[in-house]
Amino acid sequence: MRGQRANDTNLAGAIMRWAHELHGCVGLRLPVEVTLADRRAFLIHSWQGFVRRVRDLAGICSGGRALVLAACLGLPAACATRPPASDFKREMSFALAQGTPTRLGDVLEAREPAHPGENGFKLLPIGSAALQTRLALANAAQRTLDMQYYIAAEDDTGYLVFNAALRAADRGVRVRFLVDDLNFKDLSDVMATLNAHPNIEVRVFNPFATASQGPMARLTNAVTNLDSLTRRMHNKALIVDNQVAVVGGRNLGDEYFDASPNVVFRDLDLVVAGPLVSQISASFDLFWNSEESYPLRALNTRQFDRADIERVRKDLDAHWQKEFADIANKPLYQSPLSDQLAREAAGLVWAPGELHVDTPAKIDPANPDYESPPARRLGQLVRASQSSVDVISPYFVPHDEGIGLVEQLTKRGVHFRILTNSLAATDAVAVHAGYSPYRVPLLKLGVELYEFKPLETSVRVGGLTGSRSHASLHAKAYVIDRKIAVIGSMNLDRRSLGLNTELTVVVHSPVIAEQVEKMFERAIAPDVSYHVTLTPDVELSQMRASGVTPSLLQWSTDDDGIHRVYNYDPDAGLWRNFVTGIFFMLPVRDQL
């Protein structure tokens, strides 16, 4: 039965991840600027890429892929009703009250006269440093440690974070851990065991079903309640003593911290210290105490005792001793974090800031008029721009409204640069199918467009480049007029704007903006990204004259010092070209 339950749960997760990606293309429409000829050229281009790779791979490929929805044919027709969170014992709890004595609080209070009304900020573009900062903050916690994540993986780096949380709990720190259910494994013994610690509580946001309903109810809900269950908590935050927080794009997992040998997500986090942290904590409390937040024991009813906790503690300690040696030698661990803040060795930049974050109400389909604060504020800043807007968004689908806004602003002299994932680098092919038709209209408006490559240079430069593994862009950052930076969890796609909950911080600092700009410049270097441009008219004429279907776009890049120009999405492979064409043609609507 345990094996069957795991299979059912994994199938439900697979269905939800597929549906989540597909649902991200809600309401896809071609912009009016894309002509019938453009549409035909795009479809032919996708098909030709598919055929080219069939020839290359014929006789090599084995096996196949099948749509997981075929497994749903025998599901019960009726929807399973999830019990409300109020049916389970859970206590309201809140952030540490401001003014409660802590070492971090004392240090920051002493800095306040020199920086009245401002916050301390520090960018974390390098994955290993982002992990070290989280561990150092957990080590510095005296009273509370709150963590809110879309994904929390039980892998090498996840075990380090869990161990740091367990050590904090052993010191008497109250630990609250809120994780979204989409990628959460409710058979997770480590997290469920930690939940048995008297100072640790784990809650799961918007679960598919509870343990009392069983795996079939979870599977049924995954298919029949898509409108509710594809709306996820995408926020990411770690908060210590209600004094210092880390927010941004990273989840908890090896691929976010330069620790995976196969996949690397190039990402960006932001350390926040000062008045904004209490607002981040208030947002955490709102989610933690919401009706969508279920205690973990509602999903995993297994009873854990002291012996289980000791077993997990032993395993985590052994992993800590094995993996922590390099981290322990870093400056963050050479002296207490509070001492580093006191002498400004932590490298904080002090500036005004704003927090804009969604509420749990966003995931309720009954709130169609909900207006997302992060999206609204970014829109205001972009509309008020005077000279430039730089966009780093791994999932980017502007839709007609976005094209119209870019056209309006470029007419008054605002210059746009956009960095997103290439088809070869993206982990969401459906989103790329939504984005790709807008490349020509954007380029015709004078936008500089860059697409992140799947293989990076072997030398890390400034955090957005890294080891030579399959890389995918995951950072979300926006710079307006080289003086305002917006950093957080929000992409520029339909999921972030209208479905998932998001958190962003607006930093009014030319220094921080310049740091993001430098990362942008390094990330668009020709050995790291493709520069996408319109194909020159003379080359289009030559293609037509030779009977070749013209490609409206070109991708230029440097590979090992050799400059190359492609007339199709480079390095995307057979499957991605084919799936992109399929998603492009699907009549996707608001509901699946």
C-alpha cells in the first residue's frame, strides 16, 4: 500500500506540474502585429527544427513520452472536497514583537540614527553565497526563524538548511516553516520528523488533499480542481528575529545554490535589514494563519517520537560535518553576524525601500477583480520611466498589453533591454511558446532582446554566469532609469501577474541598481546569452530566392571564441522544438 500511495502521489504531482505549466499560458493570443505570414513562418520554423533533429537522432532515441493525463481516464467523476484547515488543530502565531531584545535588533537599532527610515540591502547573485547567508542567519537566530518557500527539496543543501533550523530549535528558537504543496512530498520523513520537535512547526499551503482523504482524492483534486490548485504560493522569504530577511527568486534546492552537478539555476536574492523586515514578517503571518495553511500532520499522520528525532538529528549532523567544512571557513562564520553588521562588514547598502506582496486572497478564483500589489507597483514604475527599463525574467510573456506599453514608452525615448531564457535553457517550454510570437513585435519597437544559453562559461563572473552545466535563468529583477531596482519572486508572465502569490522589494538606490546592471551586462555577453535580432532584409530576400522558408529572427553568440549566427532556436533539440509547436497551436483557455 505504501508503494501504491507513493505512485499515486507522484502521478498527482506529475499531472499538477504539467497542468501548472500549461495553465501558465492562460489566454494566449497572438499580438495584432503578428501577421498570418508570421504565424505560418513560426509554425514552419518549429516543424523544420523538429524534422532536422529527427534526422539527427534517428536510430539513436529509444523509449518515448506520453501525456500523463491519459492516466486520468479512470478517475472518479465527482470532485473530492478538501476539509477546511479549521478542522485541524492549529494555533495562530505571529512574528516577534518589535523591540524584543536580540543581538541583531540591538545592532540595527544602533545604526538607525545614521540611516533614518532606510533599510540595509545586499544582493546575493552567487548561489553558494546565498546558501551561506541563510545558514549564517539561522545560526544567528535567538528568538524566531520563519521560512516561506515554493519548493523545499530534501537534498544536500536542503539538509544543511534543515540542520541549521534544528540547531536553532534546540537553542529554544521558534521555527515556523511554510511550504507550498505543488512540489511538496507529503511522505517526507525528514520534514515530518522535524515537525515533531516542540519548537518546530511545518505547514503546507493549498494542499491538494488531506491524509484523511487518501491518495486518490489528491489525484482527483489534481485533475478536477485545476482552477484553485494551479494557483500557488510563489513567495520566498527567510526571516530571523524579525530583524533580517532574505527574499528573492531562490527556492531551497541544490540547483539554486550551485550545488547540482546537472542543473544550475542562475538566480538573485536580496538581504533586507531594517523597517521593511517587519512588513515581510506581517506578510508571512498572514499566509501562516490563513485558511489555506494546513498543519503538516493533516497530510502526514504518522506519529514520530523522540527516537525518530534523534535518528534524523544524527543523519543531519553527519551530513553537516561532511558538507559544512568549506562553508565554515567563509567570512560569514569567522565572527558573529551581529558583529559584522555592527562594523558594516556585512556590506549593506542603506537606502529607502518598499515591500509589495500579494495576500492569500489571490489564489481564490472567487476574487477575479483582485489586483496584485507587486504587479501594480512595477507597472507604475515602468510607466513613469524616463530613459531605460531593464528586465530580467526567466518566464516572460508580455501579451498585447505589454507590447502596447513598450510601444508607448519607446515613442517617448525609453530604451528597453530584456533578458529571458532561450528555448534550450528554459524549464517551462509552454511559457516559451507563449513568449516566442512576441519577439518580432518587440524587436520592431527597438527592444534589445537576449536569451540565456543552456551552457555557460566555465568561469563564474558576477553571479549570473557559472560552472559548465545545464543552466537556466531563474532571477527576477527589473531596473528603472538606472536608479530603482525591483527584486523578488515575480516573473512577467500570466502566472505571476494573475495566479500565483508573489513578493517584491523596490530599492531606491542607484548603487543597488548599478550592481544589478553590471550583472545584466555580464549575463548578456555573447558567450553567455544569445542576442536575438531581426534578420536583415537582404538575407530574407536571399532565403526566398533560394526557396528556403525565411526566418524572421537570428540568434548570434560566441561558442568557444567562434562567432555563430543561427536562423532557428539554437541547441533546443528535437523534443523542445516539437512541444513548442504543439503548445503554440493549443487553444488554451482560462480553465483546462
